[in-house]
Amino acid sequence: MSARPEMLATKGLPGCGKTTFAEQWVAEDRSNRARISRDDTRKMLHGGWIGTEEHERQVTVVTHEGIRGLLRLGVSVVEDSTNLDDLHLLRLAEIAEQVGAWYRVVDFTKVPFETCVARDARREGPARVGRAVILAMHQRYLQGGGQDRALPPSPLLPVR
């Protein structure tokens, strides 16, 4: 186990490769790394996406407390949600800072829109979000350049 755990947060559209990256990263050191996903938390808590504000608050609490707990145990964590709203990345950075973990954002926003749509189309069941959802996210967060919030430094640097 490393002396200081790492907190990685992915950022990108559905179908851009976030989960594939996260699963491979964990597989490189299963004893000391873990993956946490809002989608998996939703599934665990409520059987999948419901979308109400109250349910999303519950998902956030479980996700953030899981991350915090693992980091405190010295386990490095990757959170592989879209995190297109930089506010989510700032909250994850705050958790890393509170626990003394290294933090970095793994940015997948340069993966072409059509690549994301094609990969999503190969998914089955509720894992598939559809072109319209991906397009709406692309237009809201990426076409306009996204938000300009003060993000913590990246790559793997302490948040201080």
C-alpha cells in the first residue's frame, strides 16, 4: 500500500472510456485500489436511475462517504462518473484534501462525440443512455467550453 492514497476523478461523456479506464486502473493493483461509481451506487440503492433530487442526494452521500472511508484506509480510489459539472470535481478534491490524498482529474472530454455515441449504442439495457442524452450533455458542458471554476491542480499532486 502506498504511503499516501490517490483520488482519481474521471470527466467525460457517457461512452468515452471512463469505466474501462477505471476498471483497468484498479486491476493493476486490486489490493490497494478501488472503483466507485454513481451509477453502481444508484443501482445498489434504488435499482437504477430515478433522477429525483432526494435520490441523487442519497447517491452523493453514499458515494462520497465510500470514497472518504476508503482513502482513510489507505486505499486509492477512482470515481468514474461523468463529472462534467466542475462542482462535482471540486467536491471530490475537497474530500481528497480532507483525507490527505493525492488528487487528479482524468480528462476524457477530447474523445469525439460520435465515438461516445457509437460505444453507447453497443451497451445493453439501462446502461445505454442514447444519442439524445449524450448530445444534450455535450451541448451543455463541452460545446461552450464547460464551467470555469478553479479546479485543483492535475496530474497527481497534493491538494494544498
